[in-house]
Amino acid sequence: MKTPQILLKLLQKSAAKARPNFNNTASSKGEVGYTIIELLIIVLILGIFASIAAPGWLGFINRQRVRTVNDRVLQTLRTAQSEAKRTKRDVTVIFDTSDPSKVTFNPAIATGGSTQQLNGGGEIKPGQIQLAVIGGDTPAPVLTPPLTATQKSLTFKFDGAFDPNSKPTLPFIVTISSVNGGTNQCVIVQTLLGGMRTDEGTGCQ
């Protein structure tokens, strides 16, 4: 009978010792966390990183927008040239510097109608990209309706060549740039046979 009493006392003593240790352990775990000062330091570091990365990211986005529109301009001119060869008739491409989101074909082409969008499927919003045109004018025959002050045109003859009656003469340069600055890009129609190339920066002047 003495043995169970001894065991009982030992169990009581061990339980009494375990309970304070358990409480201390639980309370110490519950108090783990960040202080307000630590959180402020983390926010400050994140803000510094963001201020460093933001200009580079914005520059990258602007370059992508310019590249997208420039590729569309090149594609549009090549489409008009191919259409002139296919149909054996003159095709005129009209750029409007007041609305750089699209170009107009005269006459309308079979694959795209009378207009071609340059804004990357709506991804590029109005006011983000500007367009400038060097060369080109009212082609022969005179368009109906006539061009406005902000419009410039280029005509491909039935064989895909540049119309020599367009004025002024070559090169015909369409320059794309971001309203936020950065390097511009351009498409240049350089030869009477309708040869085209792209360039950027000072090569577009």
C-alpha cells in the first residue's frame, strides 16, 4: 500500500512543476512579433527600393509602347504595298498626327478595311504616344476628300513602288515617340522601289 502513495506524491510534484513551465512557454510564444519601429523601418526600406525601381520600370513601359506602335506602322505600310501589288492599283496610306492611334487606307483594303489600328489592341491609351511624319503630301490622283493640315500620305503604285508624284520626295519617315520622353523609333520608306527600314534616335531625323 505504501508504493502507490509514493507514486502519487511523485506525480503531484511533477504536475506542479510542469504547469508553470507550460504557462511560461505559452506566454513567451504569444509575445513573439514586430514592434512599430521595426515595421516602420521595413516600410521605409520598401519605399526606397520602389523609388529606385520606378523610373526604370516606367522607361521600360514607354519603350514597349513606342516599339509596339512602330511595329504596327511597319506592318501597315507593308500591308498597303502588298495590297497594291495584289490588286494592281494604287493604295494610299494616310497618317494623321492629331490621331496617332490609327491610319487610313484609300481605297479600303480587303484584309483590314479602310482603317488600321496602331494602339496595340487598345493597350496604348490616347495621349501616351505621339506621331510625326516627314515627307508625303497629297498624292496623284488627288484624294477625295482632300488631306487636312495634320494629315500626311504615302502612295504605293500598282507594282508596290513609291509614287514619284507624291511630294516632297523620299525619304518618307514616320516617327513614333512617347509623350514622357525617351528614345524615339521610326519607319523609313527609303527607295523608289518601296524599300523600308526601321531606325531609332538620331537615325530618324
